Amino acid sequence: MIKCLDCGFECTSMRGLAFHAKSHGLNSEGYFRKYKLGSIGCKCGEESRFINITVGFSTCKQCSALDHSNSVKLGKAAMLADPERSAKFRDNTSKAVANIWQKRKNSGEDVTIREKIRQSQIKTNSEMSLGERQQKYGWLNHLEGQEYEEGRKKILQTGCHNWWRTASEDDKSKIREKAWLTCRRTMMNNGQLVCSVDMEENPKITQNLNEFFGIK
């Protein structure tokens, strides 16, 4: 039984208490506020919407997002602590994503989606300055001083940089040709610029690319 804090009348449920509160000239929110049955507004102090006498007030957008983020982090931490569960989750997710894209491929929808993504990236990058693109896509540009030098040395000792030092001239020539064709295909479409490279910012880009890839 739930006792009314105004007169002591006993109700069988919170819903019954809300109905009884009307006899004291109070609606559900009024009774909740008068006797402070919980946080008035969001827990952070911001005003929020009253739901009902049982739940009280809703959570504001900021706190709701934070609660969701914390919940996700806790769930992720719990999963990582269980290797078997984590491996199963990754496997199921991988299969689900592969299945979705296979269906899109079968229907031809994947081509449309990829083109939309490409056009969106082109538009976004075209609106950025050279410095903004370097900051966004070049992780090395986020480093300074000693960290930058160490990062640069690490890059030059791994991957394609390491391969380039020992590759034959024939192999290097093939890579230059492929890279050049990719750049030209990415940059130009019927003579129109379609990538993020800004010709106005760098009018000698074609010449520089020719020199970099060893093409006269």
C-alpha cells in the first residue's frame, strides 16, 4: 500500500495515488513536486518533461547521450573482458555486415551507395583548404617536435617505404605508372576537377605529380 503524504490515505498503486491527489487539487506533477518524490527536472538540474508520478521527470538530451555513452563503454569493457563473447560478437557482426552488403550487391544498390559516399567525400574535401585536409587526413600533422620526428622515422622504416628501398627499378616503374593513373582518374572527369585537390591552391600540381612519378 502507498500512503498519501498529504492526508495519510492508503492507495494500492502509484496510479491510484495520482488519481487520489486530485482530491487535494493536485495533478500528478504537482504532487510529485510538492513532496519531492524524485529529482525535479533532469538530474543535472536542467528543466525537463514530466512523464508520470512513477517515473518522474525525463532526462535531458545531454545527460541521455552521456548515459548512453557510458552504457556502451561499460558493455564494451564487459565484452572485452570475455574473449569468447568478444570473438562471437565480432564474428556475428562481420557475418551480418557481409550479408547486408551481399544483398545490396545482388540488387545493385551497393553501386548507388558507394557513389553517394564518394560524391559526399568529394564535396566535403573540396570545401576544405589544403591545411584543413592535411590536418584531417595526415595523422603525422597532429604531432610536433620529437614526436613528429619519431613518427616520421617509424613510417620510413615500415610498409611501402621499406619495400621501396629494396625494390627493383622495374617494380618501381610499375608502381609509378599505376599511381599516376589512379591520381589522374581520381582528379579528373571529362576535364573537370572532381577530387579534393585545389588547382588554385597548387597550380603546378600536374607538373609535380609528373615529376614525383617519373613521367615526362
